[in-house]
Amino acid sequence: MDSKKRYELITRNLQEVIGDDELKKLLKSKKEISVYWGTMPTGSISIAYFFPMLKIADFLRAGLKVKILLADLHAALDSVAWCDLEKKYNYYERAIVTILKTIGVDVKKLEFVKGSEIQLKPEYMYDVLQLSSIASVHDATKAASEVVKQTKNPKVSGIIYPLMQVIDEQYLDVDIQFGGMDQRKIMVLAREILPKIGYKSRIELINPLIRGLVGEKMSSSIESTKIDLMDDEKTVLKRINKADCVAGDSDNGIMALLKYFIFVNKNDKGEKFVIKRDKKYGGDLVYKNYEEVEKDFVSKKLHPLDLKNGVADEINNLLENFRKDKKLKKLHEIAYE
């Protein structure tokens, strides 16, 4: 695969690339390129995690070395009880591996890193302290504003959090950080201040935030906006049926699931999206790509209920691996008892 095709695969469906020219130059070199994606084990995982995992699959196909950081200490800094960190970590690790296997990713090619195993080293904390003497309270607070829970009486941990994410790039020894649009301010801060303590700035790849089933943002902390990995078939159908989906308006969470999740997965596997319907209503509908669905939906040829039923069927099929995994269920019960 040449550098142009690798670039297209790495950047497809992204919201933004910070350091685009740097990425193109890096791809033309013979250097092994590494990227990391991090998450903190907090609330029960939703299907929103499929979005970054589909990009992880792209990175691997493009020949990048991929590291997944399970940031347990960041979870504590974001108000998860310290005594619960290991329980949630264990669930997250198995759940993420299951997501990757479900979309056909070879997990042997990935490196999983537990945050506390690198972040408690003296040299790491020394550099966090260096950054704390450079970054202002205002800059650190602003950077963390979309990822750390905001309260009327904020903790000091909310300022430490972004500084640790900044220095993670150096101690994970990567060329690229990948994250969601809510991480952008931390990524920009990293590019600004890492060179001030003698480290290179990294390329930042940013995924769009996906619409929730209800409202603007899919959030693990707002039940009505998401579908949990552990939801049963009836719960999935119930949540999908309650989702915002006005006939003729494609700006909703159902269409976002189709565009950034279902069709990406299906197109990579060479499959079509099928909406099952009774013959008296015209029979099954078959779509090769998202654009076909959007065209029919906007023109009101595709009814919202038919669309919802088709999406619910797809999600339920994907969640079968999670429902069958007894160990995962047990880990979930322990983490969220």
C-alpha cells in the first residue's frame, strides 16, 4: 500500500487532522509509525466505542503500530473511586477486546497499556511537575473542560488530568495520538507545551462526536442517549424506537449510527444493509451504501420505523458476542454492582 492510500485509510471519517503535512511526510518515510488511543474505565461501555475501534482497524490495515491505553489513574482523577479501579479496568479490557474481535481486528497486533504501569514512574511524574510549572491553571482547566466532570467546587485532579494526557504521548513513545473531538483542547495543549520541556509535538487525529439517540451527544452518563454493550434485544429495540428520528430529516442519532458505524463495518466486509419488511409493505429493502439510505429517508421513501427496525436488527446481531460471554457479564456485574 503506497503512502497516498495509507493516508486515505488513516484519515477517512475523521473530523480533523492536526499536523496534516507532518503525517504525509511521515508516511513517505521508512519509519515505523505508532499511534495510541486512550480511554479511562468509568461508566458501563456503550456501542459508541465501536467508532474508535473501527479507526483502530484502519490504522492496523495501514501498517501502523497501535497502542491502547486503559487509563485507570485518569479514571480516578475523574471521580471513579480508587477501590473500584481494578474492577472497571478488568471489564473494560475484556469488553474492548470483544469489540475488536466482533469487527474482525486481530488483537495480537495490538499493545494494551495499563496507565498506572507507566504513570507512577518517577521520571513520568517529574515531567508532569515540569508541565505544571509551564501550563497555567486557566489553560489546564480549559483543556480538560470537555473530558473531566465539571462541578461547582472542582478538584485539583481536574488540572492534573490534562497534563498527564499530554505527557502520555512521550511515555507511550508514539508519533500520533487519536481521540474524539472532546479531546481536542488537550491535544492542542500537548502540541504547544511538550516542546517546552524538550519533547517533540505529535500528530493529532480527531474523530467526530457521534449524535446521541436523544439530543446532541452520545454519552455513557446519560442513559437515554446510548445503547449499552450489555443491553438485551428488547432494551435495544426500546431505545432505538424512542430515538429522535423525524421523517425527512437526516440529522439524528440513528443516521449517525448508520453512517459512522454500521456502513463502515459492512462496507469493509463487503456486506449490504437489509431492512426486513413484510411483503404487504413492499418487502425487504437492500442498501449498498449510506448515501442510498439518506436519499430515501430525506425523500420520505423510507419510513422512520422501518429504518429503526433495520438499525436495531444490526445492533442486536453485533451484540450477540457480548451476551454470550459469561465472563464478561460477571466482570460487568462486579464493576457496576
